[in-house]
Amino acid sequence: MNIEIILVDDDQALRRATRQTLELAGYVVSDFAAAQQALTQLSRESEAVVVTDIRMAGMDGLELFARLRSLDPDLPVLLITGHGDVDMAVKALHDGAYDFIAKPFPADRLVQSVARAAEKRRLVMENRRLREAATTTPDDLPLIGQTPAMEHLRQTLRQIADTDVDVLIAGETGSGKEVVATLLHRWSRRSKGNFVALNCGALPETVIESELFGHEPGAFTGAQKKRVGRIEHASGGTLFLDEIESMPLPTQVKMLRVLEMREVSPLGTNDIRPVDLRVVAAAKLDLGNPAERGEFREDLYYRLNVVTVSIPPLRERRADIPVLFAHFAARAAERFRRDIPAITNDVHRHLESHDWPGNVRELSHYAERVVLGITPPPKPSSGSPTAGLSLPEQMERHEAELIRAALRENSGDVRSTLEALGIPRKTFYDKLQRHGINRAEYQ
């Protein structure tokens, strides 16, 4: 977020010098000779900090501060004072002014105060946006996010939902594969049928066939009554097989026949029962890669792979993290009967810099801890994150982190970031491309 500095001073020479000081520090500055002019440019939604002289013709700085306070009490206002105005400035400070700076002042005194005020305004606006997102995001809103990757994913699901083709969902742990499968069912003509989910990695080999295919009484020791399997129960609806890469090899053979013939034979009987179902399978491995596929049958993979839908990991759609966090925080606050907390600097930095290997599930749990007030500031890892990497790889990673840190510190501003890094503009953009860094995420 880029914070704009609104500078108000009727002394043209001083205004020009102050503007130059702030611009050299990397800020975008709009200056005004009269308070009334500045007032028309400000609102509750302004991502701005106001720097104003006190003594001015017409509306003075104190009256401007009072008007701005009624407009938005959280808008930071810095007062520039002469020696005779210090008492008035102190009173304004008690009334909510952010700071006052007595003339003559060193440039770094102004820049430091503006920097703190800009950070405060950024957090205020961030919290407002998160609260707004929390109140306008319904619990059942599918696949929250407005990044191009999520827009494309939703569009793809809309296109294939009602086609009845089998679908293979690829995505890392916690990325939302069951959410995608649920949407494919909800948006299809099968929505009135059952949505039956089975995690293939959660059941032992001795149980999974009975769960999938069902059994008749006496089919095996302990089978005292008939059980309808998940496949038959999903007839007319959708069968979701999560972590299908964990399915035992003998079960894969039987599952291949179900997919090819659309029929099932429960354990303990020779009866063949037709089933009308769509199969949606999910894997956290790349089943198209023989090295990752392992013992998973190639013919079953190709039978499932009519359409493959890939869910992007959270680290590749970082712009969606704030609204997702707001959604999860609102849900957690309702669940735990707590107020939605304000976002602190530590929380904001964690949301912005963490790679989220657990994806959306990890973010959801983090939001719950924040609501409960039990999340400590992130601590540096005791182990080396570059262990096992070659020296060039370590240097590349370190360079990327330095660039990201400079972008964060300068809110994505190119000029300020270039000054901090001390590199030419072309080199900077070449490095952004090489490291896959999106500057817009830091603005």
C-alpha cells in the first residue's frame, strides 16, 4: 500500500523544501497552499498522512486538524509549529494529533515521524479492509480470492461442472482439494445426489475395499450384516477419492473396472450392480510423473485423467492471503465468541513473508490462533533454511530475500527500492523476473 503525504503550508518556500525532503525519502507528496484545498482531497478512505503548518491564513492547521478528526479520527495529522505554537500543539496532541514538530527541524526528524505515521495508517486501513471482507464474505463463498489464478480456476470449474466427466485434482496438502470437489458436485446436475468422500490414505488396506465396494453378510469374519459401499452410495451423485495415490494396488485394479464399466460387485457376492456416478479424485503428488507416481497404476491414472484441475499453492497467490485471513478470522471469532482482533505489525509481517507450506489449512489455523491471542511473534528457525543447497543456490536465495525485504520496507516503490539496493533499474527488473518476484504484491 502506498501512503500519500498531504502537505499543507501557505509559505511557498518552506512548502517546496518540505516536499523535496519527503520526496527524497521516497514518498508521494501532494502539497497545498490552503487548508480548505487539502480538505477537499481527503476522506475516510484516504491512504494518507497529513503534514500541516499551524499558522496559516484562512483556515489554520488546528481547525484543519479538528475537521479531519471529525472526518476520520484515525487519520494521522502532524503539526508543524513555531515556538509560540508549542502549547497549542501539545493540546492538539492530547486531542489526537499524531505528532508535532517545532521549527526549525532537521529533515530526518520529519521523515522519521512521517514514516511512523504512514505505518500506522497502513495498519488502520488494512484492518478496516479485513473487517469489511470478514462481514461481506459469506461462509459458503467458494474458493475465496481474486487473483488471476483463482479466477481461472473458478471459470474452469464452471465449464466442466455439468459435463459429468471424471476429474483429477492436483494440489499440495491443505490447498483446498475437497472444496474444489464439493463445488464440482454442487454446480453439476448431480447436486441432488449424494456427495460421498473417502480419504484413501486414512483407511488400512483390510478395510478400504469393504468401505468402497460394500459387503454381504458372512463375506469375512465380523461381517454380520449387509453394508452398502461408498461407490454404490454415491450412485446418482459424486464420489470423491482423496489421496488416491495411497490406494492399495489390489484396490486400484478393482477401481479401474468400476471406472470403465460403471458397475460394482460387493464383497461376498457375485452380483453385479450398475452405478451412475462421477468420480473426482485428488492427489498431492504429480501422478503424471513416473518418478512420483511410484506403484500407482499408470492405466488408472490415464483413466482418471480425463480432466485435470490444478490448485495453485497459497504462496503463488499471495494477494489472496489478506481476504482469506479475514474470512477465517471472522469465522473463528464467531466460533470462539471473541472479537476480531486488530492486525498487528507482527501478524502483518507473518502474513506477508511466510511461505505457507500448509496452504489454506495452515492459514486457517493461524487465524484461529490470532483470534485466541496465543500466537507469539514469529521466531527465526534454529536450522539453516539453506542446508543442502550449493553455494550458488544459497546466494540466489539470499539475493531474492534481500530484494523482497527492500520491497517490503519501501512498499513496492521502485525508486526507493533501487536506492536501498544500489542497483540499476534494468538489473532490478531482470532480478525480479529471475526470482519470480511480483512487485505489485508489495504495494
